[in-house]
Amino acid sequence: MLKHDISKILISGGDDRLRLNSDGVNYIHVGPSPTSDIVHRSSCTGTHISEKNFKKLERIFEDIQASKLHFSNCMENIHDRLRKIVDINKENSIITIPSGTDAEYVPLFLAAAYGKKFKYKQIINIITGIGEIGSNSATAAKGLYFSSPAPSGRTVDIGNKLPGILPVELISVSLRHSRSALFISDDRLWKKPLEKALKKIKTLILLHVVDSTKLGYRMDVIDEVSHLLRKHPEKLLVAIDSCQSRIDINRLREYLNIGCMIMITGSKFEEGPPFSGAVIIPKSITHQLKSDHFSELTPALKDYITKYDISGHMKSFFQSDFSNWMNQGLMARWLCALNNWETYQNIDEYLRIKYIHQWTNAIKSLIKNFPNIEFFSGGELQPGAEGNINTIVAIKIIKQGKPISHKLAQKIYCWLLEDITENFKMTRLTQKEREALKMRFLIGKPVDLGEFSVLRIALGAKLVCYIHQNGLSAAIKQDQKLLCKLSLIVSNFDILHMIP
């Protein structure tokens, strides 16, 4: 199979965020081909496919073309591998879906089935941390189309409601302080609107807990959620949004065991190509439902999932309800993510946690050496997170004593991806500085916090594997060059014509 065929497959079966610009990359500057010359610290946003994974996909699709391998077996294998990683049985259902944003539809789909059984008339969807998820997620969380065409290729009208979904009232809860933008760990922020919503008659409540924010903070609410689900077993559904995939596997299973749905992706911490999503659904939710409760609902998701995307207990609800179109793009992206995830999991847990803590502490120490780069957050203890620590390091860029604007942060994000040595040909620099300017770095997209913006340097599964193979010092040398380049950019805005 030709390389361009694999590249086309990787950007198929999703939404317009997969579209490439004239430079051959998408909106986060990630393309569908291997790039050996880019240093990735972007697991909180997106990552290029590795050469190793690309070659594996070539062999798999050659076997599919030669009828040596069937698409259905590949998808079944993906579900089996996910179960093995999470260590769950087939009583728990898995639905694979093109992205974390599309995954918003699955809890609403189940809520609509609950509505049919218990005669609910509407859904109140409470999201704890609306600003911490994708920009289209709020639209999807209302049960509305957010992109056209849909993954199936069918044209849909953005803003229209998916068929069969009950009317949805969205309640957004911010987790950031309005001025400092720091994370607020106060359960009253979401408990108060939840208590009010639970009093409404003929209304099903969907509590959407954002497990990990854009800056890596966690909401560890397992005890509170467990109590609420026992108290309101037919009135409340809970979805744990772990789309950053920075949750410890043991904590993920604990949430499943108390009856929570889990939303995950393979394109963040696991560093698979963008985009791939899945929702894990415990039997405690599905055992209350029958096929009849889903009648007239399947058209809502036919453009997003197929019969190959459903496994476990939920599969028994659907015979030929879902179409048999083959989302090869989703399959390819999940295969890459699982390869990375399994390689990471195969490293001894003690060593994994050791590498995570060592890298996080080292990058924080490095930042202190650059006066125009200011540490903002990262490395805090986060119980229930992978390694029990925040693996997203956020930094403020200081220009003339003030943090830069979001617009300027976006420019820096792009400049880090370019060889900019030509811009500095008239500037006296050391050999190490010129080497840094030549290197290309992909970091996490800037996050606008209102009065200022932060850039993110994030650890992911592939970086842990790199440290395991090459040593911590090799990774830190890359980070030192990244920060050196960043510092030179900040110190030479005039040279680069980067006007805020």
C-alpha cells in the first residue's frame, strides 16, 4: 500500500478538524505522515504518527486488501485490547467513536433510552469544567451537530438536534478563578446546581465530570459520585470525561465499578494520531435497559458509530440497527494509540512513575534558568492521576514585564515548529543557540486564560518510553533546547516581526 493511501485513511472518518491546509497539516499543525525531525511535547493536544506505527498500518491494510485480514476482526481486536489494558470483562460495553467530542453523544443516547423507560421528558446535562474540553464539546453536549459533514460523510446541519435525543438543558460549571485562572477545588460549585436539578420532575440528570483539565488538574470526586448514584439510581447518570487519558487505570476501574461511564481518547496521553474516542459503559447502566428502549434512537448515532464499534453487553441490544460502513480512519488511529499505550504499560509501573516524576521535576527546574519564561502550573500532586502528579507543565511568557496575549502565544506556537535560523543570521549567537533555533518543537496549544495565555509542555506515553530507552538526560537535553529556542524568540520579537 502506498504511503499516501495510509495518510488519506488517517484523516478519514472524522470531522473537519482532520482537514489539512496547504502545508499538509490540520488546525493543530499535525499531519498524517511520520515526522522524524519534530520533538513532541504536545500530548495534551495532538501528536504526529511514528514511522513504526505507520509501517504497521501499511502491513495491516495490505492484508485487508489481500483478504488475509478482515476489518471486523481488526475492530474486535481493538476492543479486546482496550479491555485488557483497563482489565474489564465483556459485561462492560465499549463504544468506539471518532473523537472525544463525538463521545458527548453517547451519554445523551443512553439518557434518551432511560427517558423512554422511566418516562422522562428532558435531560439536564451538568458539565463541571466546560472551558476544559474542546471548543465544540458544548454544542455536542446539547445533542446538536457541531460539524459537517459527519464522520459517515453525510452532510448534516450544524446546530440541528440529533434525532431522538430528548431536549437538553446545559449547565456549565467553571473550575477556574475568574482573575487568577487558577483551578478551584470546591465541590459546592457543581453540587449546588446538581441538587437543584435533581428536584425537577420528569427530568433525567446527566453529570459530566471533567476528570482532567487542560492544565492537568483533576477533579477526584469518586466518593461523592458513589453516594449520589446510590441515592438517585434512576434519576442520575454520570459520565467521567477522561479524554486527556491522564487518569490512573485503577481509578478508572473504580469509577466503572460504582456505575459511571468513562469517556476516553487515544490521541492525548497515549499520543495516537488525532482523533479517536471511546466510551466504556458499565453493566449497572445497561442492565436496566432493553432493545425496545433504543427503538427510534439509533438514527441519532448512525453517522458516528457502526455495528463494528459496539461490543459487550450493549451489543445484544442491536441486531442490524447500525450500518456496516467501515470507519478505516478510526480503526487506524486507535491501532496506533493502542500500540503506544501497550508499550507504555509494558514498562514496570515503578519505573513509569519514577520517569514521570523525574521529568516533571527536571522541566520545572529548567524553566527557572530563563528569565522571560515563568512557571505557571504543573507537577502538583494529583491523587488518581497517572503517577499521582500533574503531567502538563504550563508556562507564562513575559514580555516587558507582562504576560503575552493569546494572539502572540499562538504565533510562538507556530514559530517553535519552524527552522528560524535564517531570521537570526545577523545576530551573534552560540552554536548551541543556533542548533536550538533550527530544531522543530510541537508543544501543547496555548490556553487563553483571559488576562493572559499559557503555553503547555506535556508528558505523554511516548516520552516515557523514550526516557526508558534513552535515559532521562536525553529527554532533558531536548527540553533545554526547546526552552532555549522559546527564550530566543521572546527576546527577539522585533527580528521575527512578531507584533502582539
